[in-house]
Amino acid sequence: MVKSKSLNLFLIDGEPSCRIKCTMQNWTGVAYKIPRAMLDECKSGEGDIVKHLKQTGIYFLFGEDLDSGNMAVYVGQAVSRKNGDGLLCRLLEHKRNAKEKWIDWNEVVVFTTQNNSFGPTEISYLENKYTNMARQTGRYIVKNGNDPNVGNFTEEKESELLEYIDFSQIIMGVLGHKVFEPILNTSSVSKKNQSPVFYFKGKFDAKAMFTNEGFVVLKDSEISPMTRPSMHESCIKARELNKNKISQDFKLLDNILFTSPSAAAGFVGGSSLSGNVVWQTKDGKSPKDVDF
């Protein structure tokens, strides 16, 4: 059974495009989503954000990878210092120092606790787990170089931190970043509500399924090595954005999400195609025939 969750979103500046505080029932943590341009406004003033950003915690810098055009993330940690500096000081260093590894980020999501209970062991573990989770999901380009040190911890502490991660995954999605959510997450969908598999009609062995977000072409599907002039511009762009997920023999190395069956069909076939014509289930149903 999937359990319902209750979250509290507080618009600090009264607008959804500005700073947001997020807490959750039965969770000791607290999260903030902050536009890069508003970091200086977190130095002083009223509210919990000033206090919490002086603490130890984990942060995620989000933006666009200029080379590929894909979304990117950098995962980092900050330790509370004797002078009262912590997360905010580290984030301002990222903002102002042109020598930082990645400067093209535009917003940050911060995770800490209500009572500043994180120590070096906790944040080393969390930084390692979050970085590897983001890599495994494959939605964002991860800007971290080496894997962070996992640290030393007891099994009791690991159980506590894994519970923290479970809650923070939900909050991250609510705040607009699906960096921890697999493109095809069948574990959270009952078989009754799961999409059937669609097969590409043609010489390419490709498979696809519906999800709540769109239409996913599955890993190991074959795609056309050639493209025709009729291929839609969006499909051409999709080929470019996902070039790292296409092998030399034109098989997909990962699942790829599309907005519609036709967009997926054009990507696979290399030309302008109707998704309701070229995708069919084993019993002959097209995407328009499936209630999903």
C-alpha cells in the first residue's frame, strides 16, 4: 500500500518563484528552495531560514549543462563553523567564485535539520548517497567529479539516515526536481494500473510504455541510424540531447522519456511518424486504445 503524505510549503516571499520552505509531518528535517539571485537576502532578517542556513547540511545546485542542453546538478555539503557560518557561506562561495567547478547553476535546494543535529559523519554519508542516487536515476547530468567519502557509521545511524533520505526524495520531487525519480518506476505502480508494452512496427526492435509523465522508449531498444528530412525538429534535438544514451550500434543505453507516442516514434524511426500507427501492443492495440 502506498501511504499518503502531508507536506507544508511556506512561500517566504509570498510568491512560488521565490524562496520556499518545506517541512513534513513526522520528519525532523527542513528543506529550502532558493533562487541564486536571492541568496544575499538570506543573510539577515526574520524567519527560520537565516538560522537554518548557518547550520550543517546538504545542498543541490541546479541548472543547465551548456554543452548538452540537459539539466544538471551538483551535490555538496557544508559544515557549521565557529563563526556561525555554514550552508549560506558555502553557497555564496559558489555564487561569487568564478574558479568553482560549475558556475552555470540558477537555484539551490538545501536539506538540513530543525535542530542542527547533522555532524561530519551524517553529511558525508548523505552526500555520497545523494550523488550516487542522482547518477543511477540518469535524469540530470551530475557535475560532481569523484564520489564523496561515505564515512564511517553504525547500522543504527544508517537506518536513521535512510529514513531521512526517503522523506527528502519526496520533498525534492515536490520542489520541482525529479533528480531521484527513475524515468520508469514500476515499483510504485500496481500491475492493474501499469501500462502495457508497445512494440515498434518496422525493422527496428523498439519497445515503449506509458508513465504518468509521458511515453518512455525502453532501454535496449533499437533506433534508426539514419534520419530523413521529414524528421521533426524536436526529434532531432532529442537525438542530440540523448546522444550519450545511444550506443555505437544505435541501441538505447537507458530509458528515454517523450511527451507523446509520436515524438517517441519519430526519435526511433528517424522521420515524421504517427505514434498511433507505429506503436502496437501484442494484441494489436495502439496508444489511443489504451486508457492510461
